[in-house]
Amino acid sequence: MFIPPVPTCRDRAGFTMIELIMVIVLIGIIGAVVGSRFVDRQVFEARAFADQAKALIRYAQKLAIAQNRPVYVRSTPAGFAVCFDVNPATGTVCSTAANLAQAPGGANNGTTATRAFCVFPAGGAYVANWACLGSPGIGIASTAPRTEMAPNGYFFFDAAGRPFNSGDAVDGISGFTRLTLNFSSGNQTATLNVEAETGYVF
């Protein structure tokens, strides 16, 4: 009579139930931690808004060169706007509806923050075709205190595309030095620079 051999430990291949459950639990934990980073919008918001602000400021510079006149960029912690005028009595820009710069493509991004920021006159109606951008809860600050980044802050580009401080004369000498803005959301930070003399935005 033949008696089959008893299988040894080497013959038993595979995983135990406990090992399989532990692997599934570990995959679940890793998936929850990594997956939440893909859903967290704060990781991307600072970079996205900084890129939009760069595009808007570049547009203002190109507009100044193309139209051969000064173009003003209102730059505040709440957002950015482009226009063609400054009120000498109050020192504010974007003070007349006729001088609001047209948005490239005919309309701004229309987000909730933009709808709240891009109103004319102050507290008035939202202007959809204005080259304007509201901050979606992103912290915006210059590396050093600057009048160009303040509640009524602005700077401008002359007809040659050179940047000027808000206090500079239109046909005078530019006192503008490199403007560095930091955009922060959560633990993410993005940087925008406007170079002196050339107005290069990076």
C-alpha cells in the first residue's frame, strides 16, 4: 500500500490570511495619505494664480508697447488689474470705465474671487471683459515693503515697456527696482518677479 508523502513547509507556497490582510491595510493607508495630496487644491492654487498673474502683467507690458502709451497695473493683496489711467488727485488707478483694459480673449477668468475684485466703480458691478484677476484666498506679499503691493498699490509700464514706480513721472526716470512677489497657499509658495529696466516678468 502506497502512503503519499506529507508535504513539508517548502511545498506550501503562498501567503497566509494575516499577511494578505496586512498588505491590504498598508495599501489602504498609503492610498489615503497619497490620495489626499492629489485632492488638496492648495498644493496647486499658489502656482496657478502666480502663473495667471505673470500672464496678466506680461499682457500689460505688451499692451503698453503696442499702444505706445503708459499702462497701469493695479497690484494689491486682493488681485491685479490693468488700465490706462491714474487719478492724480487721489493717486488711484482704474478710475474711469473708459480706461479699463480689455481682457485678452474678451473676458477674464470669471472666478468667484475675480467677480468680487473686478468691479467698477468700487462696490459696483462686475466687469467681465476687464483684464483683471482676483486672488482666490492666496496670500500675496512682496519680499520687502513696497508701495507697488499695497491696498492702493500700482506700478506702470511706459511706451517702451519699462516698469515705473507709482511715484515716478511718466516721462521721467524710473526708480523701479526688481519687484518680487510671493504667492502662498497652504505650505506651497510660488514667486513672481518683475525685473527693473526691462520689465521682464518671470
